[in-house]
Amino acid sequence: MRTATPRRYLMCPPAHFRVTYSINPWMDPTKPVDPALALFQWEDLRDRYRALGHTVELLDPVPDLPDMVFAANGATVVDGKVLGARFANPEREAEAPAHLAWFRSNGFPDPREPVHINEAEGDFAVTSTWILAGQGFRSSPLSHSEAQEFFGRPVIGLELTDPRYYHLDTALAVLDDARDEIMYYPGAFSPGSRAVLARLFPDALLATDRDAAALGLNAVSDGRNVLLPRTAGGLLGPLRERGFEPVPVDMSELHKAGGSVKCCTQELRPPAP
Ligand code: ARG
């Protein structure tokens, strides 16, 4: 039997969500998005977290930052320490100071402004032992040593090679952080990084092409409940077999920007007791 632990998340309502530019292969500015439906789907995700007993904090959306709904990219919080983001694309640059300002006025007086490009939890996945860190499309490999030094946790660099899986969190999800359990899509990684993952996580749940392409790895787990896009139906059985409770959600409008459940959810990890 799996146990959930209460979490604290930071989310940003998709008030200004649109696809007006293209910085990943999912984004087609000629395809319309339905802002009302995006808001409805986002509210459903927020309400599910709250119904599961988690705390959801809210970040004010900023006009002209249509990707700001993807709050996971704005900062990484481990042991109550905040490492800000530095975005790879100019279109998203201004999201980073908005996150820093939120932290400063919400009990995190001293967030660290990073030197190197890192798109926060888009590329950093945190387990109790490691921080897994994506590189290849967005975050600089130099940000890995920066994160290791700042958090004092070992950072494992992983090379992403498929442009559809441009952030680590589109190809890998932490299922049980306390026990270092993950699921991932091997096809998104270089051969060397695949070997590293196989060595560190021999029992990982491996996703198929189809579930990865449905953004099924862009999932959030509290140790028991795994919220994931409902289009990734192939993951439900394997998750249940491992004792997890999959919670499928419809995030179709957000998928048009290349983001889903995890992208909308930044975890605020408390200091060690
Ligand atoms: N359109 C956004 C971008 O390309 C999507 C970000 C999704 N966020 C994530 N954590 N993968 O930056």
C-alpha cells in the first residue's frame, strides 16, 4: 500500500495562456486555443490537488507571458531553498523575476538568482537521493553544478535528444521521491544517459512511445496518487500494479503549448525536519 504525503504546490492561472510563438515542436501559433477550456482544465487540476489534501499557492499571471501557466519552470525549491530560473528563450525571460518576487513576499526572503540557464523543474527532477537534471535543449549543463553546489545534493546530468521531449519533465516523472522511484521514456535520452538511468533505477516503469507522445510522463505524484494526462491510458495499468492510484486529468488545451500536469505544478519542498 502506498502512502501519500501532503504537498505544497505553486500554480499560475492560465489567464493569458495562448500559443503566440513556437519554442518547441508542440506549439503551432496557427492553431487556435480555447482559453476558457484551458482555464477550466487548469482549475480542475488545482481542485483535485486540494481535494487530495495538498496546498496550492497561486502566482499572479502577467499579461504578455502566455507560457506563465507552466509554473514548474519558474524556480526549484528543495529543503526550503529557492533557486530561481533563467530561461533559454527571450519569450519567457520575464517569468523568472515574477517568480523571485513571489518568493520574496511569501516567506522565502533570499531566493538565489542563477548564473546559468536553467528552466527549473522543467529540467530538475528531485528524489530523496538525487536531483536528475536534463540538458540538450533548454537548461545548460553548467546549471547542474550550480544546483548541486546550492542544494548540496548530487545532481545527475541526463542528455535529452528528441526535440519533442525538450524538458526532462516531458520524459521522466518521479513516482515516489522518498524511495527514488521513477517512470521514464528511454527513447528521449542519449544511449549513455539511458544506461545511467538503467543503472540507478533498474525497477523504473518504462513508458511506451505512445504514452510518452501523449505527455504521460508529465505527471505529478504525492507518493500514492499520480495525476497524469488522461490521454496516456497505457500507464494506468502499470501504475496500479505498482500500488499507485492514477488520477487521469484532461489537459488537452495546455498540450497545445507542449505542457501538461507537471508543467503547471511547481513543488515547494519544505526544509528537512
Ligand atoms: N511552451 C512552454 C515552453 O516551451 C511549455 C513549457 C512546459 N513546461 C514544462 N515544465 N515542461 O517552454
